[in-house]
Amino acid sequence: MEIDESTVMELIIQAGEARSCSMEALRAARRQDWSHADAMLTEASEAARAAHRIQTALIGADEGCGKIPVNLIMVHAQDHLMNAMLCRELAEEIIQLRRELAAR
């Protein structure tokens, strides 16, 4: 199966958006701007879900049979998604810690 390069690029774009929003959430938390931090975490989650839907579609098209060629751009896209998801999870934890410290 031949994959459309724009599909992989969209995966990279959505993953990048998720990571950027997570980092913006952290910066907002540093300023104790909790509403903006929450909004950015929500946007990060939405972008990560969009990227994950693309990844799921690619996995489904592959059917575990190697139908989709694994090339450098595909590996790059998967790296972006993994990093974005980890960044989002860590940002949520760090923001919660900042909230707890600010409440003291």
C-alpha cells in the first residue's frame, strides 16, 4: 500500500501542535495562569488525539502485514507523536505540582 505523504505530514503537524501546546501550558503554569494552562492542555490533548487517529488509520491500513513501507519520514512522525504524548503527560504532572506548591 502506498501512503500519501500529506498523511504523514499531518501526523507530524498534529504531534508538533500537541507538544507546543503542552510547553505553552507549562509556561502559563509558571505564571500561575491556571486557566490558560488548562486551555493549553486541552488543546494539546485535542491535537494528540488527531495525531493518534492518523496513526491508528495507518496501523489499520497496514493490518500487521507490512503493507505500509517504513521509511525515515514515518519513523520521524512516530517519534514526534511519542514525544508529544510524553510531553503532554509530564506537563500535566508538573502543572499539578505547581498548583499544589502555589496553594501552600
